[in-house]
Amino acid sequence: MLFEANSTRAIKTLAIILLFGLCIGVIASHVIFTDHGERVAELSDDHQQLRARIARLRSNTAKLELQLQSLEEGTAGWRELARREHGMLEPGEAVYRFPVVIR
């Protein structure tokens, strides 16, 4: 009977230690894997934003390539650019500007 009491006590002690270890393991895995999931979501959002930015840059590049081609092919492109960007006029041309009333 005395032997069984010692073995029972050892089993109870072992069970308590295992339960405590299990609790520590669950808490540690929760801490580690929670951050990992948030980081993956953050990286996924960043990836989508970068894809959208790349699409905008490609569109802008295509527009600039068309403008460059227009400028290389003749004077019409240069004249359009001079009018739009620098406000230049053709000889004998006048521009009328009217004040805008904001209400």
C-alpha cells in the first residue's frame, strides 16, 4: 500500500507537470502563430498595392511612349506639347481668359 501511494503521487506530479507544459506550449504557439498570420495578411495587402501601382506605372509608360512617338514623327506633337505645357500660341492667335466666380 505504501508503494502505491508513492507511485500515485509520482503519476499525479507527472500529470501536473505535463498539463503545465501543455498550457505553456499552447500559449507559446498562440503567440508565435498569431503574429505570423497577421504578417501574412499584411504582406498580402502590400502585394496587392504593389500590383496596382505596377499597373498604373505600365499605363503611364504606354501613354508616354505614345507621346514620344508623336514627338518623333513630326511637328504636330511638339506644337501640342508647347501649347499644353508652356501656354505657347501660334502667330496671330489670341487667348481669352474669363474670371471664374466661385459661389
